[in-house]
Amino acid sequence: MINESFHIPVLTEEVIQHLLIRRNGNYLDATSGFGGHSSAILEQLVDGSLVASDQDPEAISYLKSKFKSEQRISIHQARFSQLDKLFSTNNYDGILADIGVSSYQLNNPKRGFSFMKDGPLDMRMNQNIGEDASSWLSNASEKEISSVLWKYGEEKKAKRIAKAIVEARKNIKIESTKELAEILLEEVPRRFNDKKHPATKTFQAIRIFINNELEELELLLDFISKHLKIGGRACIISFHSLEDRMVKRFFRDHSRRDPRLSKLPNLADDSSFKLVSKAIKPSDEEINLNPRSRSAVLRVVERIK
């Protein structure tokens, strides 16, 4: 049974403050997960409605149970890449996405997201589709593994780690999180003053690759550009620099004139968004209560035309 306390939603007050500009509006929580932000939105709505979406089947099952008597919400299992097809005729007063991995997913060893507990090396957000991390590591070339670790984890020792993985798999199939973490620790020992475990970036990179997370995020941003109402707002919470850079760049580029045309005289401003605030980060109080919120960044835009 899923314990809701496993996942504490981050920046909830800030999300509600910036997202809910119309209490009778229509909203989309594209990463509803275990319902933290969705619950907060529903508490503030007056005659409004909420679409809750998530790609994780476990989350969908939990949401349906949690909100079984709530008439203002509809629940859908979908990846970002499926939103446009599912909701092609829908437009929203607000769209929210919290694109981090939930505490439940990290704490559940069966999901294989974390090296803190031993479990199958899976890492799929939806375990019913796609190739798991163990299978990919068994078949990928050394060059491909190195490229993934560098591109998605910004791991400086990517080539060295990739070589170690390929050498190790000659003797065993790397099937568990513990096995992969031990290979990494042997190749990149942990120093006494290291704040991060040497496996952190590698696990992050493989997870992002396995789930096509950056490609999915790009499609979410495209969905927002087409389905956010004029006057509506989009709030996106990210947890690492690759995601945040994508969101920041997209919001920036759609909230100003094309820089290539900026020096041309009498050119109308064709920007469709405006930035609502600078990047918003958790307070010290929230970080103390929920240390995993430390790396969260919330960015907000409003559609103006």
C-alpha cells in the first residue's frame, strides 16, 4: 500500500499563489503523482475543474482511490508526448508540471531509481513499457553509455565509468542497483568530504535516458504554448540543471522579441508569454522540513496573446 507521506509536494504555497488566478478556471496537473499539488488546487477551486495526469500506473491507481468521491477532477494516464492527442480540444487557465522523481519512487527499491536500497535495475516511470536500465546496460556500446552519462548526467568521468561497466558485464549481467553502485564505487571511490555519492550522476543520466525525459519535456513545453489560455499561467518545477535550462530558455524566448530581429525598426512585439517572476526556490524552512526540495526551481509564465 502506498503511503502518501512518502511524497511531500514542493513549493505548494508558491504554486497556488502563481497558478490559480481564476478560482473557477480549468487546470491541468500534468504530473499529479500522489496528489499533493492536485489536492491543494482543488482546495482553492470554486466551480473550477482539474485534469490530473501522470505516466506512472501506480500513481494513477492511487489518484483514483484518493479522489474517488471528487467530482471536479478527471484522471488520465499519459506521458507528456500524449497530452496533445488526449486533450487536443482543451485549453487551460493553468498548467502545472513537477518534473522531479517522487520520494515514493526513490524510496521503493522495486523501481530501481536509487542506489540507497538494493533492487532491480529498472528506472522506468512506467514499468509496463520500454526497455529497463539493466537491459540497456547489457546491450549498449561503451561509446553509447559514455555519451549518455556525459549528456544527461554531466559526468566528467563518463568514459572511465562506461569502460568499467562494459568490463564488469563480461562476467555478470548488471541486474540490481547495488551491483551498478558497487561497480561505480570501485572505479570512482568516494572521498571522505564528498557530499554526493559517486553514483548520483550516473543513476540520474541513465534514468533520464531510459524515460526520454528531456524529449518529453520539450513536448510538454510545446503543449503549453498551444493549450494555455490567454491570461493563463504555466508553472514548472524542475530539479536539475538540464531541465531548468530548457524551461528557462523556452520561457525566455517566448517572452521577448526574436533577438535576431531586435534591431529592426517599428517591428511589433510578437512574444506570446510574459515572465511572472524570477526563479522561485524553496525557503530555508521548507528545506529543513523536506531536504529533497533543496534543488527545486519553480518558473512561471503568463500567456498574453
